[in-house]
Amino acid sequence: MASTRARMNFNTRVRSKKFKGVNYGVNGNVMYSESNLTFAWLDDTSGLFRAYPGAVFLRKQFIFNIDPYVNIFTDTDGKHSFRARVLYADNDMTAGQSSRATTYYGNYNFQKTYKNLNNLDFIGGLTGTYTNSYAQLYAGGGSPNNNLLNVSGYGQIEKKIRELVNVSVGGRIEYFALNDTITQIKPIFRAGASIKLYQETYLRGSYGQGFRFPTITERYIKTGVGNFGVFPNPEIQPETSWNAEIGIKQGLKFGKIYGYFDIAAFWQEYQNTIEYLFGFWGDPSVNPNSVFGFKFVNTGETRVLGIDASFTGKAKIAKNVDLTFMAGYNYIVPTTLNPDYIYTYDKLNRPYSYNSTSLDSTSKILKYRFLHNVKGDFEFKLYKKIAIGVSVKYFSKILNMDAAIEEFENGTTGPYIQDIRYMDYYNSHRFGNWIFDARISYDISKKHKIAIISTNIGNRVYSLRPLKIEQPRTIMLQYTFNLDKN
């Protein structure tokens, strides 16, 4: 159950002496790790940090990526850039959870300002991604070999008017192909504008469409974890959406405090919403020990309204004390628009809708959502060498989840199946969680730095999703050595 990790990054850049405005290079990363993954705890009392039988996996992971790139700047033809990536990931896991995948990515981008069109800016390009995956746990479509291709072309024009107004309009057309049989083409559109109202006061608004093609995991994952599993859904449909936002950003100065306050309101609507839901998806005649579990399904139309506010800046506390800070608050109201819509049936032929599957359907709030989220980070720099930092996160209570989790707990109570318990914890821990992290570092020189970092310094016992406990207090000693160009 021990964890080890090793990683090496490298970045190179060459500026051509023969061709002015040309630079190129290769970046990369290699990582090897051995770790454990716990899918579900044993119970909600003394077994919080122990795994349900069959629900813990040991993983050996090897990942590397190579990222070549070329940038070309010219006085008349604008900027051309090409970036590529080859990513290889090999996850060697116990209990038949291993996977291996290679992803190829390429992006060509072109930017130019057309002075003869009153300094109109154009950005456009082509992007392509191809993933080839081999994994028995993705055999829900009939084969452990799966591949996914995505090709898209995009373009956007931007115009600045008298240094006061910025307007942008753009579009993108997406093409997806899964295993060369399931294909989809979708155009999407976006537009936005910002206006300088006053000194350091900016008003902005935007509208954009979204499209999400189901991943190989969402469509074909098929695996067992203890007495429950994760089930495939080859019929899952793509998710579409649109988003509108209006916001204002204001520069502020209070004595020796300088910062920006930003607040925005947004409205999002989704069609064919994809959700990861717990239910009775397995066939007991095929595997009586794996009937309960999770599956990705389309749950109809949903809406998310919200407000996001942040305040970032810096302050001069004393002659040798500087403060940098960031504080943010996010409030969302995620609701279903058709709570009676039957989106699927389980293996017992019971209809599944929002109302029939929710533990609490009175507010129409979507499952497993946090309505309130707070984040903040504050760092004091002393004598330009010592840094003391504190960060804070807050997650409000989960108001709604799958009622089948309670059924699962009741169904596993007995002498023949290891029971799994969650509802007592859920009912007694519904008041939100404040999590604090802290750090202190010392710059020995420009090349050497030492730091002590602690996460969850209060050692709070908390869970952000059912049946999984988060990490207790962790303390790490870190030494950093920076290599310069020589």
C-alpha cells in the first residue's frame, strides 16, 4: 500500500539564427509511480480509511509525453504556430483494471492583424486528437480495443474600438469518430464583448455553445469492484449546452492594498445531460455479486444559474513584508428542467427519472452538487526570502444524491454479503467542510529553496463523494534546485 513517485520534465527552445522570427523546440515529461486507489470505504465508522473488500487496487503507472513545437513570426504574414504531442500511459493495476493508451495531438494556429481592415484581428486553426486504447475494462462495446478521433477547425475575429470596446465573434466545427463506426459533426458558436466604462472598470458579456462527445470510458467501461460495479452504456448520446455570462471587473486601491474585484453572473443550459448515476444496472442471472453500481446515462435537460466573485491583489504590510492574496466565492443553483422525464429503466424494469431516483427531490437540485464553494490563498513574503502561506477551501453540504445508495446499504445488510454503510455518515455530516492548508519556505539562494507544506492541517475527516474519504493531514518536506541556462 506504499506510494512512490518519480518524475522528470524537460523544456528546450531554439531561436533560429538563419530565419528571423522562427523558434522551435521539444518539451517532455516522464513519470513513474506506484500507488493505491480506493474506490469505496469499508464502512462509515471505524472503516473510513479501510477499503471495502475488492474495492482497493494497486497501480503501477508509467506515463511519458513528447511535445514538439514550431513558432513563426513575420512582419506581414502574422504568426504561425504548430504544437504536437505524443502521450503514452500504461496503468498496470490489480483486479483486471489495467489499461494502456496512446494519444496523438496536433494543433496549427494562425494569428494576424489586418491593418487594411481597420486593424481587425483574426485567429484560426485546425486541431486533431487520436486516441488508441487497449483495456479489458473498456470491453463494454465488444472489444478491449477502442479508438477515438476528434478533428476540428476554428476561427475567430476580434476588433478593438477606440481602446474602449473589444468585440469577438467565432465558431468551431467538431468531428468525432469512435471505432470508425459512431460519428458526429457539430458546429458551435461563440461571441463576446468588453467595454471600458471608467478607469480600471470593465464590463463584459459573452455567449457560447458547447458540445461534449461521450468518452470511451463513459460509453464502454465494464468492471466489477467488490459487490458492485461500473456498467457500460453504448447508447449514450452527446451532450450539448449553451452558456451566457455578464460580469464586471473593478480595480481597487485602499492605502497600500492594490487589487481587482471581479463578479460575474452566468446561465447555463444542457441538453442530454450526462450523469454518473448509482443504480441496479447488473443482471443477477449473469453475475449475482455485481448488480449494483454506477453507469453514465443521459438525464434530460438541466439548468445551472450562478454567481462567481473573486478579489485578487497584493499589499505592502511593512518595509520587509509583502502580501499577495486571492479570495473567491462561487454560488450555483443546478436544477433539472424535467424531473418526471423517464430516461432509462434498470434491470428490475423500474423507471428511472429525477423524481424516482433522488433521495431528496423537493428542490429539484441535481445530485452530488455543492451549491457554495469558497477558496482563498494568502502568502506573506518576509525579507524577500521567507514565505508563509495559508489556503482555505469550503464545500457546502450535498443536498441530493441517488436514493439507490440507501437501497444498496439496506440490501447488503446480512450474513452473506459484506455490508457497506454510508447513510449514517451522510445524515450526520451535512453541514459543509472547511479545509485549511499551510506552507512555509525559505530561499537559500536563487537556486536553492526548502519548504514545509501541510495539507488539511486541521486533520478534518471529510468526504466529497459517497463512500470515499479524503486524505487526512499530510506534511511534506520539499527541496527545490533550479538549473539555470549555464
